Amino acid sequence: MTEGTGPSAAGQRAAGTSPHTAPVIAVIGNPNTGKSTLFNTLTGLRQKTANYPGVTVERHTGSLEFGGRKVDLVDLPGTYSLAAQSPDEIIAIDVLLGRVEDLSPPRAVLVVVDATNLRRNLFLATQLGELGLPLVIALNMVDAAEDAGIRIDTTLLASELRASVVSVVATSGAGLEQLREALSAALDQPPRQRDILLPDVHREAASLGSRLRNLGHTLSDYEVERALIDARGVAERRFEYATDAQLAAELRDMRARLSAGSSLAAIEARARYERINRIVSAVETRDPPKRSVRDRIDSVTNQPVVGSILFILVMATIFQVVFSWAEQPMQLIEQAIASLAGVVRSALPGGALSSLLVDGVIAGVGSVIVFLPQIMILFAFIILLEDTGYMPRVAFLIDRLMRLCGLSGKSFIPMLSSFACAVPGIMATRVIPEWRDRFATILAAPFMTCSARLPVYALLIGAFVPNDRYFAGIVNLQGLVLLGLYLLGILAGVLTALLMKRTALRGPTPTFLIELPPYRLPNWRSVGLRLLDRGSVFLRRAGTVIFTVAVVVWALAYFPRPEAPSAAYEAERSAATTTLAGAALDERLEDIGNREIAAGVEASYLGRIGKLVEPLFAPLGWDWKVSAALIAGFPARELVVAALGTIYAVGSGVSQTDDQLIGRLRSATWPDGRQVFTVPMAVGLMIFYAFCLQCAATIAMIRRETNSWGWAGFAWAYMTGLGYFGALLAYQWGS
């Protein structure tokens, strides 16, 4: 059944004004239909990523041109229906209804449908037909459908759905020109007649919606209808928020009367599948199923034992490649940063401005950029595993293990991403629909051993853990300690999730339903565009936060400047120039400069703060220098090595394997002659860094994703407290 556009479509057009002038086409589809690949193929590099206003969900937009007319495509998060649950699904509904304040209501909808799973995909497509917007259906993966013996009558399908249907293969670009023509034509079509699945429900919703608008409420008929059908869902909660208690009670009474003791959602589902089954029976023919190579692979890889072994091998290979492939690019970036710092230092006279640019800006930004190769390589592998269809299988295999800590398999990918950096890992939690599980995953993700912890581990392990080997030299003690730190972080993350799910975030473990798409080759252009987008998002979000905090820490380490020590060091320089020459003079001058900088740090606000908090960290075996380095490394953990190099008069450009720095740490003493860096103290310091949340970008991302400084503050206090307690136990028991 169909109906005229009515007040629902009009309400969409009047949802708000927007600065956009180009018409908008919304791109939507089920997960694993190739929607993002098709979007990337259509828009290419004409894309931009931002957040929807007021929420943390990302908005991917791209532009097209039809005969000189520019059109904006908005890639909506994947969803199976319009009964929204997760933040991503809620945003998809808001865009379709024209409820996003800085985005024009869509003029048409592009629905990406998997040709191999027509029945499942038509659930969303038929729901979209009830919005009153022109529909263009991209019947994707028709090549895979043909290989499986599936044939679809696109002309009859278009007639049944009253939409344009175009067969495409997003990975190869087949059918894209016809799709562009269909999209161009859809922009000139008037709003279509709404499909009506349940006439009685629609009639009652239209009556209630009309009365609401007379009372000054802005809900459309469609939104009222969804509130009626989706009991206790997002639509009903919005209805209650937008109206009052009397109208909410009237809605519930109306639902009870229409459902006659049943569930409107179940009634709708039965009616919708009756229509879908009739359509599929008419338009689709299938040959008898054949057991393909992909089916044989699945029968092996989906077995718990074989699948788990394969997963471990894949992950081990990925992490080995991440660190080995990233080593050379990271060295080149470090050299470029050092060269830039040298150019700036030589071009400007010594003073606050030079130090700000070199030690604050360049060092702060460089601390982020230097880890970009590792993060990009890990992102690339994750994207490839997703696009080939392997990642959903891993989530399925890991689901049982995740349930032991109250989570589901959907938490696996965010936790995995956090091994490169917690920032993208926390961003990846948006796919988790239940907020309790999303928050628990966010709090657990920073415990995963990220790349920024490795310089600290490498310095302390190299200095204080013997390089002993066992089992004919195969097993290395230093490697075992590093493995233990990784396992310690994983254990802490798992126990944290379990603790939160049993206390503050108590709730049932969600049902985990996931589709296992067929194995397929990725579209390399799409992979490249997604990788570029992920890298730019990381730099923009992590870099800006770290840059800001790095400048603040620089100011603490630079001011106030001591006058008397500078005069003393100038006298040393004068004496050196009269007695030494060549390399010996250069070495002597560098040593004087490093000691002068170290003295400046000791007299600065940072040094004073380090001495002020020294009694707090003395039970851990830390002196003021270690405490000051801890504070200096707050923007990013990897800055701790440079801070220690500066404080111990070795230089800020020191690496974690520098023999001079290691020697200074080993010889550092308290005023009474006791060693500062003992083995128990070093072990405790490593445990502290395994647990503590010393990363400004991660704290800022937790705040963004939870929309609360309270959760961000709790995460910092909880993880830092856990690190302090672990370091205390290690030092006291070890001593």
C-alpha cells in the first residue's frame, strides 16, 4: 500500500535550516554490503571527515558532480534496520529525517544491497520506502551472486520497490556510470509516496502526529509510528522527551490497543517478511547450492581450535611486521624532526622563543608523528582483515572468551587496535550498541600495551634486566620480561572490564549476532582512502591535544630561568675554549650545555613540583628527578625518555638505548649514597607504566566518547592508582 507524502515528508523538509547548498544523498546499507567501498569509489579523494554536532560519531561526506551540478554524498553507519540502538544507528536515522542541524535533509537515498543476501537486505530497504524519499538501490556484488547461481530480475525488483535498481560491482567499478545516472535522475524526482505496511498503525500515528503538531511539537508521523512500534526503543524515548507524560501514556495505551496483547514489533516483522518473501520469490532464482572453496575454508577456520591457532599466528605476524616495517620510517621521521629542530635552533637566538619552538612545539608534535608508521601499518592490516571478511570470524571466535569478562565479541577489535594506540581503539568502540559495554571497553582499552610504552620498557629492560638466554639461546630474559608486561596489561584490562560490569556498569552481557560475510578480495583504492582518513583523524585528534599539553609542560620546565648558574657555565665554556680544541672541545661544550639545561630544569617549576611530590613517590623508590620526568611525560609516555635525558644532563635527543643515559641511571644516588635505580625500583617503574594512564590524547578521547570529564577523570585516577599500588608492592617486596 502507498500514500501521499503528507505531513511526514513535509516535516522532514522543515526540520531545520542548513548552510549547505548542494543537495544531499544519504548512502546506507547493512554491514558487509560493500557500502564504504562503493562510497569511496564514487567520491575518491573528494572526501572529508568530521563529527556530527554534539556527538562523537564521525561523518564521512564526499562530493559528486552530475552535469556540472555538485552533490554531497553522506556515508551513514551500517545498520540492519531503522530501529536504532547504537549511537551510529541513531545518527543514521537523524540524517534520514533531516534532524542534523548543519546538514540539509537528503533529497534521495542510495541503498547498497548485497545481491547474495537479498532477503536479509530488503528488510532495511523496505523500511526506507516508508520515509517518502526517492530510492536508488545499488545491487552490489552481482558477480558473487552469479558465481553462486543467483539471478535477480532487476526490472521486476524496481517495480516491486518503486525504486531505481542498478547492478554494480563496487570493487571493480562495474555499473558505476549507470548508478551515477540513476542518482542524478533521483534528485529531480518529487518525494515518493510512502509505503504503508500496517494501515491501522499508520492511521493512528498520523492522527496522533497531527494533534502533536497542533500543540507545537515537531515530531513527524513517521517518528510517531516508530515510537508506537519500537516499544522502549530510541523512538519512544524521544517521543517522551519531546512531549509530556499524558501524551506518553496515550501512546502506550494506543500500542496496547493496536497490538491486542501481542507485540507491534513482532507484528511488523511478520508483515514485512511476508512482503519480502513474496518479492524475493518473484525476482530471484537460485541454482542448487554448490560447496565452494570459500565454504571449505570456512569449515576449517571456524573450528575453535584451528581458528584460534590461525588467529594467534595472524596476530603474531601482524605485530612482527608492524614493528619491523615501521622501524626505518620511524628513524627517518626522527631524523627529519631533529634536522628541523636544528634548523630552527640555528636560525633563532637562544632564548624562550627558540626553546618554545624546538622543545615545546617541534618535540610535542614530533612525539605524535614518530609513531604514525606503526599506527598506519596496524590500521592497514585491520582494514584488510575487515574487507577480506576475516575480522568478523575472529570476533565470532573470541566472543566466548570476551564473555568471561562480561563483554561480547564486538569489544575485540577496539582492544586489538589499542595495541598500536588507545586513541583509535577507543574510537572503535562506537560499533558497540549497549553503552555499558562500550564504556567498559573504553576503560579497558588503555591497559593494552601501546607503542608509546615501548621506549620506556626498552630503556629500563636494557639497563636493569640481564641479557641472559635459556634453552640453547632461543629464549631471552629481556624478551620474557617484555612479554610479561604485555600480558600484565591484557590481564589488567580484562579484570577491569569484569570489575566494571559487576559494579558501576552492571548489566546483562549483550547477545552477540554477527554476519560472516564471504571471503573476498579487498578494493585497494578503498583501502588506501580509508587508511588515509584514519591517519588524518589520528593526527588531528591526538596531535592537537598532545601539542597543547606539551607547550604547558615546556613552560613548566623552562621558567623561571636561573641567572647565577648560567654565569658559572659561561665561565666553564671560556675555560674550555682556551684549553681544548676540535672534537674534545665539542664534546666538552656539549657536556656543559647539557648540565646547564639540567640545572635549569631543577630550578624550574617542573623541578620544584618534582621535589614537592618526591615524598609521595619516595615509597616507590623514586627521587625528584624520576617524579619530574613522570610529570614531563604526561602529554605522551614516550617523552619520558627525553625528559630523563634532559634531567640527567645527557640531552633531550637521547634514545632508549643510549649507553650514557643508561650509565647515568645506574649511577644515580640519593643524598645518603643509596642507589636510586635498583632492580625492584625499575621493575616497579615498569609496572607503573604498564598500568598508569599517562597520555593526554587518551584522556581527551575518553572524554569525547563518554561525553563526560567524570569518566575521563575516573579512568585517570583508577589507572594511576593501580600503577602506584603495583609499583609500591614491587619496590617494597623486592627491597
